[in-house]
Amino acid sequence: MVRFLHTADWQLGKPYGRVKDPEKRARLKQLRFAIVEQLAQLVKTKALDFVLVAGDLFDSIEPTRADVAQACSAIGVIDAPVFVIPGNHDHGGVGSFWHEAWFKSYQKELAPNLQLLLERQPVQLSDALLLPCPLLRQADLEDPTAWLRHFQFDPAEKRACLLLAHGSVHGFGGESASDADDENPCGPTNRIDLDALPLDFIDYIALGDWHGMKKISTKAWYSGCPEPDRFPRGENYRSSQVLLVEVERSQPASVSVEKSGTSVWHQLKQRLNGDGDLAVLEKQLQILLGNRSGMDLLLLELDGYLSLEAGVQLQNKLEQLEARLLRLKLRDRIKLTPNENELQQLIGRSGDPLVARVAQRLLSLTESEDTQKAELALLALRELHGACGQLN
């Protein structure tokens, strides 16, 4: 029996360009390196034979030398061989950084246990036969596992046969546009046809590219990424883990999930049907975040309606929230409309008839059939209310 970690999509050096604060970007980047330390401890605790990284060790085909050095230092601490294939982000064709002398120098000096698999040919181990399917370009119309369709397996082989591949599995929803998002689009390339493989001879298929954990069959799994990098798409989307696999020749693999990662990505949809629902939102945020700061990322989707004053309160809350979070991605569809008291403060200003007339005119424009004109009038009404509040 062989025991190993299946992991993928570390994407070390990921820049997190949509995070505005440079200090928060740097923290998120370092969390991805810190995950390697967790995996090193797991390998030691579980006394595993090796680690399989099914593509995208790095986020870019041009990682900085500093990122490569830090990655090699972290991998070098793992007390087991680490077998890596390139993925679409860090593909391994001629001319890629994997072939550069400076990379080989870091690998030799800092991570002698890192074994890079750049060729589609078997790798003989004492207790396993590795079948690597590296990506040699970012987008390939050819199935990277195609070389195995006619490979001559030895029927007397006693070692477990393990396939590593990076791409989209035919028939799995992860390849469809509906499962992509604006930060992680998918495409029609790097397709893997499992049905075309000689599955009787393969004992386990370690897949990368899909960032959520997914069991495709008893033999084929996506591990998902060990440190999350996107907001959840539903209750069944699982990220922030690696897979511990135990398998022997011609026997079903035993796969268990080991949690990993530090950052927490949330998605919250909340409808506010009036000012009183601000307290409901506050409670939901408390449940999600507790007293933590600097660890969470939140996609917050709001709709409904609030008074002008409650809108100010919401804005203040969002500013406080953004300071606590590593990232706040906001989809705000709240409609702010003045309540009776706020209208009276504007329209009933006997000592300031000009403001009253302007407020009355803006209020009538908010009912315009011209949507853009109505929105502008409402915005102006809110600004007028704020200005009057400062004068009072």
C-alpha cells in the first residue's frame, strides 16, 4: 500500500489584484506560502510516502525569483518527495522558467525533494508507478492524458498506478460557463476524457484545475485548492483542503479529506425591508465573522430599501467592515428613500423656502418614468438631506 497527499492549485505568488489595500494583498499572498508549512506537518504526522501536486504550483508562468525561492524553501521542509506537474498557470513548455538555470539552482539547493515532472512518460518508484500528464502550454486542444490510451501496461505490475493531470474532465459541470465567475473564467481547452483511458490499469487519478473538491469517480478526484481563492458558489462547493489517499494495486482507493487553509471566504445575501432590518444584518455578520479581523473575505449582496438616515448608518457599518476584512466585495442594490420625517425636514423648512422648493421638485422627479433621471433625483435628494443635516 502507498499513502500520499493529493493536492493542486497552490498558485503561489497570486497577486490578488482585486484587493485594493496593498498590505492586505501581501497578507493573502503570504497565506498561500504558509499553507506549505501545514502540509509539511501533515506529511510528518501521517508518515506519508510522498506528495502529488497536480498542477499550478505557481500562479504565473513568470513567477518572481523571490517567490520561487520562498516556495522552494517551504517545500524543502516537507519530509517526503514532492512530485509536481505544471498546470495552465505555470505550464512547462520549452522556454518556461522551469527550464531556467536559476530555477534549477533554487530547486537543488533549497528543495532537493522537489521532483518536477515535465515529460509525459512513466516515473518508476519503489512502491508506485506515476503517470504524469503535465501541461506544456497554457491552452492545449490536445488531451494531456492522450498518451496513455495506447500505453502498454504490464499486467504483472504490482505497484499502484497513479495518474496526475490538470484540466477539465469531460462531463463535469466545472467546465461550463455557468460554473465560472468573473475572477476565475474557464475555457474549452485542456479537456481530459477519462472514458478514453485504460481505467482497469489505473488505480487513482489525481486531478487539478477545478478549485473545489470534487469526486468524479471512485478513482478520480479533484483535490481543490488548499488555500481558498474564491467565494463559494453554493453549499456543495468545498475548498481549503487536501486529500489523504491510501491505495494498493487493483484495490479501491481510500480517500479522506484533511482541512487546510487560514483565510475564510463568505457569501451573504440579505434583503432589508426597512430600517429595522439593519439589526438583522448586524446579527448575520456577527455570526459569520465573530470577533475576527484580518482573516475573512466577504461577498455581500444587499437589496431592499432604507431611509436616508439608515443609509448613512449602513455606509458607516460598511466602512468599519471593510477595515476588518481582507476584502469586501459589495453588490449594493439598496434603494434609499426618505421617510415621512425626513421629507418633512426638507419640504417643511419654512425658514428656508429655497431648500423646500428644491426638495419638492426632486421628490417629484423620483417618480419619473425615465429611470436614469429618477435615480439622479434620488441621489440629489440624499445629498440635500445630508447637507441640511450638517447645517442644523
